[in-house]
Amino acid sequence: MIVDALLLLLLMSFSIHILILIFYLLSKTRALFIWFLATAFSNFIIGMILTVVAIRNPERIRTMNLEFISWVLSGFISLFMLSIKIYLATRIYRRRRDPSSYHYSYFGKKVYNVATVKNYEVAIFILSMPFFLICGAYFLAKLRAMYL
């Protein structure tokens, strides 16, 4: 049970680390860089604790519930991908509401500029779709199997 909890803690810390890395690359603030270093340090410490536990008690590794861990991992990945999609959609929506990102055509319709949606946002949205769908489907299928 200790190994399961440590693996889930490492998973959460690693996904927060990736999320902070994405936010840092988008805004490049000093506070996000410090958070990036802190999560990197926490990943290292949790990994070292897991290594020590695995070396001292290898029977705990054998008794791990891998099906439960893969279920939680798939749910966490799908929620992570969903949060990235929601974040991108809200950024695009805010940019769309800005009057400098559109003009009116001759017929009175709004015409959006090309800069309203950035190329990397479309790429992230499309490339994260398979992970979201596969992991979400696995999570929901296992969730349904647990209650039947």
C-alpha cells in the first residue's frame, strides 16, 4: 500500500511538473520557474524514497495492485488533457472577445483575424486528443466494470 501511495504521489507531482512547465513556457515568469524547480526536486525525492523502499522490501513491489494504479493513471491523464483543452479554449475565447481580433465585413458579419488562434494551440489541441480519448475510455470502462 505504501508503494501504491508513493507511485500515485509521484504521478501527481510529475503531472503538476509538466503543467507548470507548459505554463512557464507560455509566460516565462520567475515564480513559475521556482515552482518548476520545486516540483523537479519533489519528483527526485519521491523517486528516491520509492527506490529505497523497493530495494529494502521487494515483496511490496510484487504485491502492488497494478490494475488500480493503471486505472488511476488513465483517469489522471484524461483529466490532465481535459484541463489543457479547457485552458486553451478559454484563452481562445478571451482573445476572440477582444475587439482588435476581428473586424466587420461589408455584410455586417464578424471576420476574425488569423492571430485569434495560434498554430501551437491548434497543434496541442489536436495532438492531445488521442491521449484524452484512449485514457478516458479506459478509465470509464474500468469504472463501469467496478460497479457491475
